[in-house]
Amino acid sequence: MKQKHELAQEDYMQGMKYKELAEKYEVSINTIKSWRKRHGWNRKGVHPQDEKGCTQTKKTGAPVGNQNAVGNSGNKNPKWGNKNAVGHGAPKGNHNAMTHGLYATVVYEHLSDEDRVLFDLSQDIEGQEQELQVARFKLAKLIQDQKEHRLKGMAVSGDGAYSYTLRDDFYTDAINKALDMISKIETRIDKSKLEREKLQAQLSKMRAETEFIEERIKLLKGQKKDTSLLDALIEGRKQYEQNSD
């Protein structure tokens, strides 16, 4: 059975956009972007409208056949030349170009299939939590804007004048949508965390069983020290205590 990121890659290759993939597989857009970088998704130059395409760099320099540089041998005495770049650049052995994404990719390649699933799930949760923070920030901003954009006025009746306050329906609708979005994200996070806990429990059980089997194999092959004498002494002590009773 294919994993979620593999199915998402197939849809991505067919032209689906980040937002569509995120909605279909119930993950954040950041998770989709992370999958694309980690697994090397490539549509060979095909870019959706809402994604950044390749920028064509305009070629610079003199036209073909231009003779501007003929006879110019350059700076013959670099000692008096421009030194703006002197001393710049990373020291030997520096890994400035090793970004977090590349590091994660290198580590990912050395993980087992089970650990990869757990890693992807953890990355998914992290992306959703970031999305939740953004949604909460937007909600707080909407509430603040609503307070600052109240419609105030004065009404006159037979009993005299009184002030009134109206709220813009736009903010009410926007706040309700933001609350609904936050609720959905929180539900997805809880679901993903529960799935991760189950997977961690399964992996722990599997590793414990593997260690037990390896220990049994070592005993059968005689790779462990012979403790038969110690076991006999312990058993003899138990029998002595039972007879004494």
C-alpha cells in the first residue's frame, strides 16, 4: 500500500496545486512543500498558476562581434586593484550551504520504512501546528479590528436621545469562519497525534520483540556467557529455603 506522500506526489505530477493536495490528504500546505523538497518532486518545468515559476534571466554583456574589449589586457597590477572581495567567503570546510531541508533529507535516507512513516507524521503535525498559530493570529486580528470598527450613532425618540452601537456583519462572518478553521485544524492535529502515539507503541513493541529474539539467538549460538552454574546455585538456594520452612 502506497504511503500518503507517494499518492500526493502522483497527484502533484498530474498538476494538482498545493492547496488542493493539502485539502485532499488533510495536511497543511507546509507539509506538502516539505514532501516536495524531501522526496524530490519535479514536474520538469511545469508550474501551477499559484506557484512560483522559473524566472528567465536576461543575458547581459556586449553583443556578438563587439570590439570594446579588444586591446584591454586587464589589470596588470592586482596589488592596486579592487579589494572589496578580499577576505570574504566561508572558511575551508564550512557548510553554509547545508540547509535544514538538506540535512533532513540526508537523515531521512538512512531511516527505516517504519521510522520514515513516523518522521513524516511528525513533520505533518509540526506543519499543522504552524498553520494553527497563523489561524489564531488572524482570529485575534479580526476581533481587534471588529472592536475598532464599530458603527456608532445617535437615535432620537420620544423619551429623548440615546446612543447605539452596531457591529459590521463582515467581521462576524469572518470570525465564525476563522473559528471553524481553527476547530478543523485542531481536530486534524489531535487525529495525527493519536496516530503517531499508536505508531510509536507499535514500533516500541516490535523493537522489544526483535531484541528478545536476538538474545535468544545469542544463547542458542553460545555467544553469551554460560550462567548455568549461577542458575544452579540460585535454584539450590530456593530449595534449601523451602526445606527449611
